[in-house]
Amino acid sequence: MENEEFFGYAPEDAERKHRLNIFGYKTQTIPGHLYHLDHSIVHRRVSNNAGRYLFEKLKSFDPQQLKKYYDNLNYKQKYNL
């Protein structure tokens, strides 16, 4: 699941790459487009300082802390999955 705590213009793509790397997955940049989920902004443009703060916080977590953080987001409960 994606981190829905990010909003506006936030570094969610950088956070995803960091998360994959910290859990041992290899990432690389490839030419062209692989995928891009639509995330149209339906609200006023907001400062991305909150997103930067969240990303910096998540970067400081070790793998166990990061897993616990994502486990506590409870996407399955939130969306009745």
C-alpha cells in the first residue's frame, strides 16, 4: 500500500524508493515510463513542508520501526479489506 499520510506536493515517490531499499529490494531508474497512478490534486495547493517532515522522520527509522509504522496505518481496516 502507498503512504496516504502524504498530501499535496509531497516526496511520496522518494519515500517509496527509500522504503523498498531499506527492506532489501533493488530499485533502479529505467528510461521511459513504467507506471504512474493518477493523483489529481482536488484541494488548494499546500506547502509540502509537512511531507518533507514526514519523509525525514521515516528515513530515520530502522527496518523494524518502518514496518511497525506501516502496520499501524491499518489500511485493511480503514478500507474494509
